[in-house]
Amino acid sequence: MTDDIVTTLRRESFYRPTSRLNSFGMPQMGFELTSFNLIAADEIERLRRERDEARRRLCVELFEVEGHPFGWNGARGAAGIAERLGWDCFKEER
């Protein structure tokens, strides 16, 4: 089973091994704090929320345009439209 990319990014270590020259010109091993994975994970989650909101709005508008209780292509309500399109934008949590 493959993990979600956000889970994978958040699971990666925060410290990356480094090798630099110290003030005496000698190699010095250490670790540096990296937050690029967390920044990327936050951005992916933000974009997913934005995408899901746009999908919800589209489904609501499609349902309203149809003007009858079975909505677009026989689907029940806006959530039914999303389900027919294979979208899970009406789910509470992922």
C-alpha cells in the first residue's frame, strides 16, 4: 500500500547530514535542520483544500442548474454529483 505524499513528506527526518569546512579549514560533520518537506506538505494540503472547495462549488451549481431533486445525470444532490464524478470533496476528513 502506498502512503499519501503528504504523510511521506511529514515522516521524513528533519535533519540532513552535512559536511562543511569549519573555521580552521577542516571538514566538520554535522546536521542541519530542514523544513522543506513540511513546507511542501503544507502547500499540498492547502492546494487540496482549494481544489475540493472548487469541486464542491461546481457540484452545487450543477445541481442548481438541473432544477430537480435528482440533479445532474440522475445523481441525488450535489454530493451525488461529486460521487458520480469520482470526487470525494464532500467528505469531512481524509
